[in-house]
Amino acid sequence: MSHQPTLARRLGTTDAVVIGLGSMIGAGVFAAFTPAAAAAGSGLLVGLVVAAFVAFCNATSSAQLAAVYPASGGTYVYGRERLGPWSGYLAGWGFIVGKTASAAAMAVTFAAYAAPSGWERPVAIAAVIGLAAVNYRGVTRTARLTRILVVVVLISLAVAVAAAWGGRGPAPLNILGEGLLAHGWYGIMQSAGLLFFAFAGYARIATMGEEVHNPRRAIPRAIGISLLITIIIYAVIAVTLLATIGPDGITDSATPLASAVGSGTWAWAAPVVRVGAAVAALGALLALVAGLGRTSLAMAREQDLPNWFAAVHPRYQVPHRAEVALAAVICAVIAVADLRGAIGFSSFGVLVYYLVANIAAFTQPAADRRYPKALQVIGAVACVSLVATLPQSSILTGVAVFVVGIGLRMLRLRQHR
């Protein structure tokens, strides 16, 4: 690796767990259940189990790799070290492009809950600028703000669940709807691919490995703890939504949790849900900006992005140029793009990212192993399977974007020669 300025280790295990929670809870609870219900109906429960298991397999690979390669960049670094430059590049490219779209979607989600009608895009752009400014001032400020946001979100979710059940009474038969397998296994696997989008936030912990104290111990622990907490929360929310408004109600609502609360007698809780959704989107966006900056830093160090992005701020110890540039790109995407397909497209990029992680972890020697190779095999096969079940538009867009990325790297290599 090139000799470049390094980032300061300022994060503890708790900080890493909070960043993982902020990344995962914001995306899934308020964004992923609607398309998952449309694909699988009540079978989204099975899809959630599949997505959680795939996430667990991928998390073990990320944790095992991060303990050996505690540097900024996550799977981009792991792919380069274990499989070669092209594998690392594909992982990094998938992460940056997919998560840039995801960051724009999270900003728009925040604005949908917080902005007056007609002001969604300006408010979303303002949110990106504000959070980029927080990230610019140092990773400890990022961790502190994320901790506040996560606490607010957890409180709002607790209120929402209580309001959904207490406001109308439980209806357990709604959970099954027409049956868990009514939409077939293809629908269930498609819902799993969409719900996997919600679990992918633990990658942010690995991408920030260069800033965590005692990374060999802290990163694997933080990944496991944050993923377990998130799985429990998602399971509670999924059962609550199905029991209160049923699969059709989830499909028909862009904000199913708010619909579940509004359908009961605790209407006073609806604003709490809106605040929670807005804050959750901010937490996810904050972690996304931080993770994108670190991956861009790693790619710039290896000349896969312009070396200009490899600069580290002398005072704040952050990749300030990369973060500013990415914030500008995210704002441009918000200003001009239709982001309705962002979940599927982001899932495509992230599944490619974890496919590389699983293969890289499979190649590690016995001395560096923490988990059986079978988990990496299952994780890799599952990533390919879930990609194949994503909506066709997401697959076509993802393939096109990767073709562009391959062309750009080939051009850069030719210029260097």
C-alpha cells in the first residue's frame, strides 16, 4: 500500500456498535418493508429470516477480515489483499456507487417526513450538507451525533410498537395473511434481497477500521452486537406491521409504520413516528457519508480514484476532500434523479461487495480464521442468488454501472502504462 497519511484511532467498541446501529436501523425500518411485502406478502417474514442469515454469514466474513486488515476501505482492502486489485476495485466501486444512491435516498426519506410539500429536494440537500459538515469536523463528532440519533430512533420505535398494538388490539391471524408461501419462493427470495439492503450497515464499521481502538477485538464484537440488535428490532417491527395492517396494508403504504399507528386509537403517537423516521434517515445518511469517505480514501491510496481524494485533514484527521466531493455528488443526484429504484440498485452493489468479502475470507489461512469456511460458501452462494431475484430494472442498472466502472479502471491503467 502507498505511504499516505493515516487516520487517528478515536473510536471504541461502543462507538462502533452505535455507528452500525445508526446505519442499519434507519434504512430498513422505514424503507424496506413496503417493497418486501409487495414481493412476498406475509412471506416477508421468511424473507427476513433469509436476509438475516445471509447478513450473519457476510458479517462473519467481514469480522474475520477486519481483524487482520484494520484499515479504511473495508472489502475494497480485503479484496485487494486476498484476491487481487480487480476484485478489490469491483467491491469498492459497487460500494461507492450503490451507497451514493442509497445516501441520496436516505436524504429524500428524511425530507419526506420533515419538509413541507414542494420543499423535499432543497431540505434533502441541506441535510447532506449539514451532516457532511459534522463528518468534516472529526469522527468523534460523528459518533456522538449518531449516538443521539440512535437513542431518539429507538424511543420512537418503542412508542410506535406500543401504539400499534395498544391502539387497536392484536390480530395475530393477519400475520399469516394468505399464507407464508402464497407468493412462492421466488417472491420470498426477492423480499430477502430487498430486506438485505436494511442489514448492510454493519459494513460501515469495517470501512472505519483504521479509526477503531484495538480493532482485532473491537470490530468483530461491534459487528456481531449491532447485527443481533438490529435483527431483533426488525423481527418485532415485521410482526407488528403484519398483525396490525396486514401484508396488503404494508404494500399500499409508503410509510407502513405510520399507517399501523394511524389505524388505531393512539393517533397522538403518529408525530412521534414521523420524527423517528426522519431521525433514522439522518442517522443512516450520517454513517453512509462517513463510510463512503473512507472507501474513497482507500481507493485513492491505490490510484483507483484520483490521488487528490487521499488527503487527510491535518487537524480533524478525516478524508476531507473525499467527503466534500461525495457530498457534492449526492446533492447532484438528489437534484436531478428519481430515487424510487435506489433500494434495489443499492442491494445489487452491496451484494457484489459482500460476494467479494466472502470469497476473500474463504482464502484466509487457518491462523487468521475465526469461523468455518462453510459460512463463507453459504454467504457467497446466497449473494449470487439474491442478486438474481432482484427486480430486473435493478439488475440491468447494476450491470450497466459495473461495466462503466470496469471501463474507467481500464482507461486509468492504460494511461498509467
